[in-house]
Amino acid sequence: MTKFFSFNSVLSQPDFVMGVATSSFQIEGGSEHREPCIWDTFCRVPGAIKDGSNGMQACNHYDLWQQDIALIDELGFDAYRFSVCWPRIIRADGSINESGLAFYLQILDELERRGLKAYVTLYHWELPQYLEDKGGWLNRHTAYAFADYAGVVARAFGNKVSAYTTLNEPYCSAFLGYEIGIHAPGKIGKQYGKKAAHHLLLAHGLAMQVLREVCPDIPSGLVLNFTTYYPASKSTEDSQAALKAKAHFSDWYIKPALTGQYPALLENLPDAEKPLIAPGDMAIIATPMDYLGVNYYTRALVRAQPGGHFEILPPAPDVEITAMNWEIYPEGLYDLLLQLNQEYDLPPLFITENGMASDDVVQQGQIKDVVRADYLQSHLEAVANAINKGVEIKGYFVWSLLDNFEWAEGYLKRFGIVYVDFATQQRVPKQSALMLQDWLTQRHKPL
């Protein structure tokens, strides 16, 4: 294996944040101490989760959080990006669950004690079931409920937070959850997807306004997931198809957040699929952000289909793929960052998720995840190259700290740099984690 990252890289600069990320439902457990969420309900649908599992215990971070934060510190990271569980904070009757806030406050205190920065995500897909029962993200009221919740958290957390994220990947919530139904709450219908997306984006804008009022000195922003879309051939039809895919899945979220306008494809949507946009909505959605989070995992090849439609092709048989059947393509991250920088007037960027799933096994107490180590190195190099081309990128977060509940995949896919034995809850750092540790430790030493 090649030597890990160059120590004279722009990534070694002291102001470049190196962190690791998790999300609450995927790791916490402690379900008896919160209200039910849409993922609890979805996990009970036969066949919804591939291994029939749920997030009731997950990695039991609810009880093992001290151990996990110690791991982050020992591995040498600067920051921890984690999410707050909305139904752990706000009860169905609208009251505040003080013990839920206390759980996160002890995490924030421990991070502060260890000199680690806290990057807090307010929504990573755990909509309270009591709100879904009233229409969920198809109900405009949910956006305002989210803003109220954001205020409760921000007032409680005070100055213990380094940065807030309003939403993580609203595309996944809207498209996967309300259009094709493979994520919670499992609704299927083109008439739902962009309506849910609009209310999610409205929730982001409303929460940004609350955060501006409650904690104006703490940077706040939005995290979007991006796939770089390439035409499957040099044909004009495939080029147009790739642009259409990008408009539906990427521009639909970033363009309104940065410019207050939806892509032009809005006008071509059937009336039943158009979002319900009230006066003033777009200005709220475009509330200025302090940063934009970029989540990247893979690229996509797009081929035109009759009638102006398109399809996303599976990876070619000769390319290297992850356990999710996603092509390993670090050039896509570089291309994406330059493309975003060219197309938009960007705030500073953070790479808020980047990583891969692999079929990790313990052999003689070790996990030699060579492909993941190479994946992280090549993608960090893509980030460094983009910085050298003038893209303002302030940090990078590995997804994920722990193997965890991987949504519809259950516990079948392991994204962690730390192996979790779900029967015993033992944590074992993988080779990728140890290589990162070596580099991060060297990085903090004077040259």
C-alpha cells in the first residue's frame, strides 16, 4: 500500500478541520428514552430493511458515548460531526425532554474537555412519528415545527457548538422517502417528492433564521449530497440526459438554497408534481449560509431514454466498486468541486461525508481494509487538488466513525473506520483508522 498523505499538503494546514461523522439513529440506540420516529415505523414494514433489523440498539452509543469520543480523540481528529435526534428532544405534546438535551450536553462537554470541535446536525432523517401522522414533510407545518425545535436546541447548547447543520441530505428525505419509498416513511409517488423537498428546504431557511437570532456567532449551513453526473456517451442526447439528472437530484436543492430559484425544469413538471410555493418562501430558503456541506460517494453515468427520460447505469464490470455497488471514482469529487465553484457563488465548503462500505472481517484481531484506506487517500488528494485550483474548502469529515445501522441495508453494510461487533458492542479500529491516526498525529507535530 502506498504511504499515506503528504505532510506538506494543504490538508496539513492547522486551520483545515479533519473530522469524523455519525448520525443519531444509526448509532445511538436508547430508543426507550425518546418518542418514536419514522424509521422505527418503517423498520416494522416487512421487507423494508434487508436484514429485518432496526435501530433500537444500533451501536448503543447512548450508553457508550464516552468510549466513542475517546476513540475520536485517540485517533487524532479535530472534530466530531454528529446529529441530534429530534424525537429525543421534543415530545408529542410539544414539551421539551430535558433528559434528551442533557444527553447531548454531556457529549458537548466531553468534546470541549478534549479540545474537539462539535459540528451538530439538527436533522438526519428522524422525523418524529407524531409529525408524520399529520402529513410529515408533505405538511407545511412541519417546516415551522422544525424551526421551533432548532431554537430549543440552539438555546440549550449555547456556545458549545462549532457549527450547525440544519438538514443532512434533503434529497434522501424527499426522493428516497416520499417519491420512490425505499426510505422512511416509504411513500411512493412523483406527486410527493418535490413537494416534500420544498418543505424541507423551507425548514432549512426557517431554521437558519432562528439560528441567526439565537446564536449569530456560530456558523450555520446546509449539507447536500452530490453525485457527479456524466453522459454515458458523447451523444447530444446523453449529454442532455446527464444535465437533466443533475437538475433533478442536485440543482433542485443547491440552486434554491443559494439563489432563491428552482431549476428551469420546474416549469416543465406536471402540475401534480410541482411544489406548493407560497409568497416569500424562496427568500426564506435562500437565507445566507456560512458554509455548504458536500457529501460525496460516487459518480453516475447517465443514458437518455425515449420521451425525454433518462436512466442511471450500473457501474461497468471492469471498474472498482464498494460493497454498495458504487463505483470508486475520486476524480468525480474533484470535478464536482470545480463544477460547483464555477456555477455558484459559494460560501466556504466542508466535505461533510466521504467514505465507503466494504465487507470487513476480523482476522487475528485486525481488520485490513486496504481498499478503504486507498479510497480515503485518493479522495483527500482530490480535495487537496481542488483547493489548489482555488476552491475554498475548510474541512473534511470521514463517513463514518463506526459501522452502524445503514438504513434500508440494516447492518449488512459497514462504512466505519472502526469495526463494531453488534453482538458484543466491541469496537476495533480498522487499518484505515490506524493509518489516519498516524497521519493526523504527524500533522499536529511542528515541521
